[in-house]
Amino acid sequence: MVKVAMLISAVSLLSLFGCSQQDVHTGTSELALSHSDNIIAASALSKDGQLNLVADGKTVCLWSKKQVKSPLHCLMGNDAQFIELLDISENNQFYLVSNQVSVRLYSMQGNKHIGEWQVADNIINDMDISANGRKILLGFRSGKASIIDVKRNKVSTFDKHRLDINSVSLSDDGEIALTGSSDKKARLWKTGSGDNVQEFSHGSRVNHVKISGDAKVVFTLDAIKDRTFWDSSTGKVLAELDTSLRFFEFNDSLFSADNSLLLTGSPKQVIKLWRVSDGALVAEWQSEMTRGRSSILSVAYLAHDKIVTTNSDGLFEQWQLPNPSE
């Protein structure tokens, strides 16, 4: 059953995008929708925040923000078992599901199964799909990475890292891939040839990476202290996250449309918004807990003034962004 809670915040919006680290915007969620009564194993939000795909071990269901009482459709039975990874194409026409052994692609229209792929005995640690759904990036525990050309039904596999790939990200056009590995490297490379474009060195294993849609800006996060914005064309550092905290973890992140902000979700119910130019924290929110502790699994921007998130309790929440003009 869907539970709807309208939680309107009375927080005043400050001019924070140009202010100091001390003036951090906070607030409570404006909207909370329960998209499962079970613990969520995986979630994916569409880039526009309108669609939410959730896997809870029993079903994989696609929800729309415009239709709150029931999901648009669900995978059930064997199709929904052991699903650990999900993704939605930016054009909202396709979605991916994976049990870490194989990956399946579905069309939103009619929930049609388009194809299924697996690469030898490789275990999939992370995956991403291009904006038009034509290319899929897989990062493996073996350190290899594969590019699936959906239209040609062709799989190209590259030896990219010495150790396991923990996180992957794909440019909107599917031409540039970013992979982060336990070998303390993040690599930017061409999906057509596998040729490296840039290499980013870290002090410890790289746990999370994100590339902007236009492939101009890169973010990488290692296990201890390196959390860096890079210029992808020069390989030079743009900024470090302005925080003294160590052992950061992000489950998901997303650049704003103009690459000025990075939205992140952590395993500790925390959503944060960072400024790319200097790494300053400009806003943070605390997700609601319904089962003692919940992780933020996916984040997205909703229009120009709001964000949405999904946590492991199955809660879809909406938050107000700070207003830079006030």
C-alpha cells in the first residue's frame, strides 16, 4: 500500500550558492511516498526525477511521480530475484536490471524485454547506460570493463584496471567512460576504442566516480581522503570537497545541468549538495528513517528548485533546493 505524507518545511531559503561553508541550507522533506514495504536492495531515479525504479528482492517496480497509488509496472518471480543493480536511461525509454552476473534491458513502453548479456564469468560491480539507451557500461570485479552496443548487439571488453572496478559512469552520448578501481586509479577512456583519455591517481581504492553528462567535469572519491573534482580535458584538479571528515562514502551522485553543483547520497541517510568551483557544501538534508537506519540509494534533480531521493526503506522523498537569488 502507498503511504503519502506531506511534510511542508518552513525553512527560509538563503543565498547560499555564493556563501561560506558555515551557512549550509537544511530542511525537512516536502513529500514522502512509500514505494515498498520491504527493504530496498537497489534503486534508480530517472535524471529528471519523475521515475523511480526499485528492487526489493520480490519485485522490481517502476513508479511515476505523477501516479502515486500504484506502480506503472513490475517484474516478478524469477525476473525480479537477486537484482542488485538498476539504471534508467536519460530519455526515460529504457531501464536496466542486473543480478551482477547478467544484465537485462527493458523498454518502458509495454515493459518489453529487449536483450540480455553476460561476459564470461565476470561479476558486475556497477553499470551505467547512455542517455539514448544505445550503450551500456559494465565494470567488473576482475578489473575489466565492457561496452555493450545495444543496436548492434556487440560486446567489447577491455582490461582497464589491475583490481576490481568499484564504480562506473558514462557520458550522455556514451562515447566517454569513467571507471574507479581498488588499484587506486580512476580512468577516463573512449568507449569505441578503449583508449585512455586521462588517469587520476589516489591514495587508496577509488569507491565512487561520476562524469558530467557533457564529459567536461569528473568527480572521484577514494576510501580515505581524496574527493576531487577534475577538468577532464586537462586532468587538472578543480577543487576538493571542503570537509575534514574522513572515510566518506557515496551511493549515488549527479551533476547539475550546468555542472556547477554535485548532488550526493550516502549510506547514512544524508543528502548533500556541493559547489564544484570550490568544493563547498551548500545544502544538506537528513532522510526519514522508518526501520532504524536507511541509506540513500539514488538522487536526482526535479526541475530547477527541487531534488528527489530514494532510500533503502523504500521511501521516495522530495526536497527544496536553496534559492541563489534571495
